[in-house]
Amino acid sequence: MLITRADIGGEDLLDLRLSEGRVYEVGRDLIPEPGEWEIDAEGATVIPGLHDHHIHLMALAAADDSVACGPPDVHDSEQLSRALALWEGDGKWIRGVGYHDSVAGELNRDRLDELYDRRPIRIQHRSGAMWIVNSLGAQALGLDGDDPPADIERDDNGRATGRLFRMDHWLRDRWEKNQSVPNLKKLSLRLASYGVTGVTDATPTNGQAELSIFEEALAKGELLQHLMLMGSGQLPLPSHPLALRGAFKIMLDDVNLPAFESLNWQIERAHMAERPVAIHCVTRASLLLALGVFMETHTIPGDRIEHSGVTPPEALEIIKKLSITVVTQPHFIHERGDAYLKDVDPEDQPWLYRCRAFLEAGVPLGGGTDAPFGHPDPWRAMRAAVDRTSVSGQCLGPDETLTPEQALGLFTSSPETPGTPAPAIRLGMRADLLLLDRPWSEARQELSSTCLRATIRAGEVIWARSAL
Ligand SMILES: [Zn+2]
């Protein structure tokens, strides 16, 4: 493939030959070989493909196949009832997500039956702590049968209310039997349309079963992105050439933080197995705990803090000293900023999802969308890193803004070393590239996936806006 007249790293009208998955030649006025596919960039820029350093593919695919049951999609019981009735997904169950009590009050099976009773339905409360099923759902799960799980909620007559608290594990086993594997193909193409050529799946429960599903999707060409898989201690080494094993993922539950010794032991055990760790830290307390333990044990290359939602100056000092990588989600500032201003301790507000302070301290800073918990388009995260404004237009942490180039850099480093400088486009590099529809001097103003013309992974076009 020959891309002609491209703007590459500020130099315009360069030609780029891709062959065997790599950048084979860069120069001016390259002559197309017989039969070679030639794409005229018309002066538009070519940049490295994006790597989303923190995403949850299965959960995102499942969310794509679900009915949104809360604001901003649905506001009252009538809208909810209609959304459920109009749903045309496959499978026996309807799955709803994001329910908020402001829609139709507290839900139980009877209330849900009034809204929809033609198929079994399960709706997840926005808190993530509860699922609600209707009566057909209750029957399908055996809640009314002889052998229901012991501790489900019941009404005064001993009948199951359909409200299931913190039972995801139990539910997952039952549901998976009559559920198809999430549609990774559709999702993967959508990510390609944002310019994503690689992802790190940060799901802590990834193990052998998930690896098999992903490797099969890679082999079938349904999953188009390079994949780094974080996961549990049981996660084996992948065998597919597009897959890598990443860090051992540790979730810190803020309501129930582990003891210092127990976290220490988890980290040491992972390090002994030569695996770095990635610790989920959203609050000040969880970050200080993680850093305290890191100071006691030691760090190895690849150790990371996920989110670092609140990073006070004293924590930043330690992160710098221990050379830990941070993977952040700047778009939470946009998507959730208004709620943060209401709910987060004013003392912590200046330290929310910091960006510039990390770069100035020399801390490697990578970006991830955390989709489905954030929007999966990395360009929205870049935009938010530059603007730092909430949906209602309030600015959070004005000292933490990035330049468009720094924001792009959050998503262009390699999966093993998030936050290291993006590789310049050079001979021999793997041809994970994005062709935009305009020069970088214009694209940097926009910072949007609408500027994309084609996404190339290992020298192959995996997505194009229109025929090239
Ligand atoms: Zn996550």
C-alpha cells in the first residue's frame, strides 16, 4: 500500500509505503509498484494508531446489547416501558442497565411486571449493587422454586421481591447458560472507527475462559485490535500473536479496603511470578494505601495505578519517586464533573483526574476510556484533557489542562509502557496508523474522531469512512 502526499510529523507531502505489516519506505515522489494500492492523503496527516490503555471489552459489548434505563436516555416510567417494549435484541432475556430511582421509584418484580411482562427481564441499578428481575425473570432463575439461593430478599409472605443484592457471581453462572457470547465483532469495528488499533482490557476476573473467547475472536478476525489482557493470577500466557498478557489487576473496594499486609502479599506474589500489578485507586484513601504498600515492597517495571481519581501533592511525590505509571480517564471530568462538584470533598476537588501535574513531574501518564463506564471514543477523552469542562460548562482543575499533542500522547504509547513518548513514524515500525482527513494543524483544533478517514492495523485497513 502506498499513501501519498501525507503530512507526517509536521513535514508535508511525504509518501509512505507499507508492506508486510510495517512501514517499509518513507520519502517523496515514491513510484507505485505494479498493482500496489495507492491512497492519496491530499495533504492530510498520518499519525500512530490509538491504544486504549484501560477498557472492559465484554462489559462494553454487553452494554451495547442492553436497554438504557436511566437518565439521560429515560426519565419516567412511561419512557422506560416504551424503551423495553421497543427492544429487539436477541436472546431470551432483556437486559437493562443504568436504572435510577428518579425514573419510576424503587423497583421490585411487581412494579417491573407493570412496566413489562412479555419476556424475562433483568435491570441493573446504576449503583451496580443490585439487579431487579420481573416475575418471568424470577421464574427463570428459580427464585420461586424449591431451591432458591438462601439469602435473597423476600416480602412479608416469603415471596421473592425480585431484588438481588450483590449477587453478580451467582447470576452470571445462571445467565451465561442461556446467553450468547457478547458481540465483539460489532464492538471492535466501532472502536476501529475511533482509530483504536490496540486495547488493554483491565477486567480483574480475566482468566482462561476469557482468554479463549478473545483468542477465538482474534483468530476469526472478529476482534481487530491488538490486545493486552490484564487479569487474575490464573490468566495464562496468550498464544495468539496479537495478544499479550498484562498486569495482575487488583481492585480496591473503597467501602472495604483490604488490610495493609494482605495487599502487600498480593503484590509480592504477583511480582514473584514476574507480573506487574495494576491497582484500581479512585479515592485518596485507596491511593494512599496502595502507595504505602508499594513503598514497603518495591515496584517492578509495568506496575501501574489505574484512575488515580484523587492525587494530592504528597501522593504525586511518592508516585514520582517510585516511578509508577498512571493510567487516567480525563473524560470523567467532562461526563461526571458536575456530580464531582456536588459530591466530592472540596479539599479533594483540585486533585481530581490530574494530567499536567503528572507530566510536569515526569510520571508516565497513559489514557484509557474505562468503557463502558466512560464513553469508548478516546478523542472525547483527549478533548476533555484539553478543555477540562463538565457537561454544564464548569472548569475543573484549570491547572491540569494539556495541549492537544500531549492529549494525543495519552493514547499513542505502546501497551507495555503507557505514557512514554509516542514513536515517530519511522522505517520498520509496525504499521498501526491513522489517516485523517485534514492536516494536524487543523485536526488539533477539533480533536475528534470525525476527522478520521481510515484506520490501519499492521498494514491493513480495518476501517474507512468511505471507499478509499
Ligand atoms: Zn475499569
